[in-house]
Amino acid sequence: MQQSISQSINEILYGLGYLLPELALTALFIIVIITGLFTGKRADKVTGIVSFTGLLIAGYFTAGQLTTESTVSLFGGMIALSRLAVYLKLILLLCGMLFLLFTQINAELQQHKKGLSDLYAIVIATLLGMNFMAMTANLLMLYLSVEMVSVGSYLMVGYVSSNTRQSEAAIKYALFGAVCSAVMLYGISLLYSFTGTLVLDNEFIANLRVTPQLGASLAVLLVLAGIGFKLSFVPLHFWTPDIYEGASTPVTAFLSTAGKVAAFGVVIRFLLAFSPRHGFLIVDFQQLLSIIAIITMIIGNFAAIWQDNIKRMLAYSSIGHTGFIMMALIAFSDASAKAMIFYLFVYTLMNMAAFMLADYIEQKTGTLKISEYKGFGKKLPLAFCALVIVLLSLIGFPATAGFIAKVLVFSSALELYNFSGSVLLLILMAMGALTTVVSLFYYFKIPLFAYLKKPDAEPVIFSLPKNAAFGLYISAGLALLLVVFGLFPQLVNGWVELTIR
Amino acid sequence: MIPFTHFMLVGAILFCIGLYAVLTKRNAIQILIGIEFMINAAIINFVAAGQYDKDRMGGQLFALFAIVMAAAAVAVALAIILKVYQHYKTIDPDKIDQLRN
């Protein structure tokens, strides 16, 4: 007994060394709360700067973990640090930093009576949860991290709640999210009852193999439902448009990027346990996920055509992108993991820039409706020019980073098709190509209205404080980056070296 | 000794009651109660299955964590419901539908 206690203490001390980014985020969380309390009127600025520096420090520690060669199992199999997780954590921190910049330029958040310091603390706690999502190797850790992110997200969506729409978005998100996490918890409890272990390892799989197929499949499906809520794939997507429209734009941008990145991280960790390494599949994940991905791409892209509100349109388009990234998940090879990292990175840049520009244009013109953009193309040349570049990248137009991302994912799926020759995979790839064409229609509605349609009256532009222009430059810079990475993908890809295990 | 399947049966029934409440109730707080039922169903499973996992105590531990997380989620949800009530003067989820229009 004595022996085992000192052994586990040693193991924890050993594990803490690998947990520096998370420890930094935890410390930052506390520091931000305290500075927010004691800096009075300047709290917004000070906590903003503190959080940004803190995220940079966490990023430095995370970058230091890039040297991990193979997956390290820590804290008695609680978490597993793989190279893939490190890349995901870097993307998550990037999302966090862009979100912090975004809050500085969003008028609605800047004018919020209660200040922003609490929002920064919540974001940091949410990022902490997301980091753990990407590293989870245990059902308890899976539940805790997902729940941590969920609670943080509810608070972020409901943070301002100054009008009916925002509070409506918050309550819909909280209720639907709570139901999904309860379903997931029940699934986990069934898995635990069947296998007697919480660690996603060989013993878990071996025990699951001897349980009746129906029960085991049901339990796995229930857990997937909880993760699917975070990913917003199709049967569980209908909250997305409402919440994305209702929440304030920076929060929407954060949830649509960081939320997805973390969810893909957790789903990879979960699927790894069931991967062919163990020589069997209880539910055929490949078929199940293929069908889900096909439906997700169709519904996401076709529903986006009918949207007039740009935030709703981007919400549906993000559902479509989820379907596309799931293609990389289905291929489940080293190449596809690399493609997924590239796609998620580019997707983060694209979506953040798109939402920033939508927000800037809303502040300038007072509208989020695409049909009311008439004539503004010439009035706001830089904003609309950057937006068009971002939209081209979202479509996957050649010479933008979005194109490279789609090609990488596509080729990894093609590789699997050449290997297995499954019809479902062929349909999946065909749908990926087809829905990309469909996406042309709704993305091009924006330049169509902004440049080509004649306005009924002379468009009116509001003058804005200086920091709003700062947002324009950031998003224009992101748009430029998308072109640069499109022309020289090696700039990113050269850094990414990983295996999926 | 009560067989393990009985615990699981009670858990399953509780889960279905909770899901039924979530799908049919017209009051956000009653929906939260339904969610609480579903979580408790899972907790029963955990504690019951924990008897076969005496050295690691995974089930019991998980039950404790689940109780705490459920309380946190419910606290946040109640705060949001309060905010919604201030704006809408109702907490019937069917009547809270201004988005999408």
C-alpha cells in the first residue's frame, strides 16, 4: 500500500511536467479573475492584455511539447499526450487569441455594462477544457472536459443577454446541451457497466467485445451523440443556426472554430480506442460516420442557400465544413490526420476572418442581411475585398488555403478508396465535390449583392471609433494569410509531422 | 443480494422518464428536472457497477464527479432561465422563438 501511494505520487509528479500549458492556463484563469477585481475601470484593458500574454506563454509551453515523439500516457491513463493533440492545442490557443482581439473591436461587447474581464476568465477556462478534450484517454476525463467546455460555452453565449435574441440563444444552447451531455453520460455509464473500466485501452475493448452487440452499440451511439452535439453533425445540428445567430459575433466565431477543433480532438481520441489496431469494430464506425458525413454535407450546404442573415449562412456553412472534415476522420490514416490539422487551421483563420468582417460590416452599415449589402461594395472596398477572398477560401477556390485543405482531405479519402473500394466512400467523395459546387451559390450571393446589384437609395455608412478599423486590418491580414498559405502550403505543412496514434 | 440487472433496469426506466419529461414538458425548469433524472439514471449505473471495480473505485468516483458537474450545469441553466424570464415573461421553450424570423 505504502509502495503504491509513493508510486502514484511519483507518477503524478512526472505527469505534471507534461501539463505545463494546462497549468499555465489554470494560473492565468485565477490571475485574470483577480486582476479583473482590483483594476476597477481599466479592468477590460488590463485583463485583456494579461489574458493575451498568458495565452502566448501557454502557447510557448505547448510549442515546447512538439518534441514529443510518441504518445505519452499520463496520470494512470487519464490523459494521453500525442503529437496530434499538441497541434490541436496550438490551433485552440490561436482561436483564443483571435477571440481576444475580436472582443476589442466588437461594439456590443465593448459597451457591455459589466465589463469583459469575466468573459476573458470564462474563455480561458473553456480553453483549458478544450485542451483536455484533445488529450482525453479516459471516459471520466472525456465527460469532465466536454462538460467543462459546455458550461463555459453556455456562459459565453449568455454573457451579454441584453436583448431577447441573445437570452433565447443561451437557453436553447443550455437546454439542448444539457440533454446531450446527459445522454452521453448515460452512454458512458453503460460502457462502464459492460466493461468495468473507464480507461479506453485494450482491456476496455476486450470486455466490450464479449458484451451483447446490441447493448454495446447502443452505448457507443449514446456517447457519440454527446460528442456529435459539440461537432454539430446532422441529427444534432439544429441548434447551430439559432445559437450562431443569437450569440454576439466574437462568441459565435470562437464556438464555431475552437469548439469544432476540440470536438474533432475528442472524437479522434474516442475512435482510436476502437481503431483496427484491435482487429475488430463493434459498430462499423466507417460506415456510420460516412453516412453521417454525407447527410451533414448535404443539409449544411443546401440549407445555407436559403439564408439571408450572414451569421446564419456561416452557421450552415460550418455544418457543411464539419461534414467535409469528417471525411478525413473516416479515412483515419496518418495522411488524413495531417490533412485534418491543416484543414482545421485554415478553417480557423477563414471563419474568424469571415465573422470579423461580418461584424465590421454590421457596425458600418447596421445590417447583417446579405440582401441589404446592395451598393456597399464600393463604399467599403477593403472590407468587401477581404470578405470575397475569405469566401473564395471557404469555397475551396484554387490559389487559396481552403483549396489546399480540401485537396489534402480529398486525397486522403481517395487513398482509402483505392485501398478498400467501398461504394459508400465513393458516394462520400462525390458528395464532397458536389456540395462544394453548391456552396458557390450561397457564398457568391455576398459579392453579387455588394457589387452588382444597384442600391435603391444612396448607402449610408456609420463612422466608427478607431479600434473598429483595427479589426478590419486584422481580418484583411488573415485574408492575406489565406492566399499566402494557398500559394505556399509548405509554410504550414512543412511544420506538421505526425502520426495518428 | 440484489442482482446487478435490477439496478440497470431501474436506471433505464429512470432515463426514459427523464427523456419523456424533456420531450413533453412546456416549462424550462421541468425540462431541467427531466435532465436531472437522466443524469441520476447514469449515476445509479455507475454506483451499481462500481461494486465489481473495488480496487479502482472508478464508478463511485465518476458518480461524485457527475453529481458536481450536474450541479454546475444546472446553476448556469437556472441563471440563463432567469434572464430569459426577464425578457420574455415566460419560460415555455415553445414560446421563446424569435430567432430564425
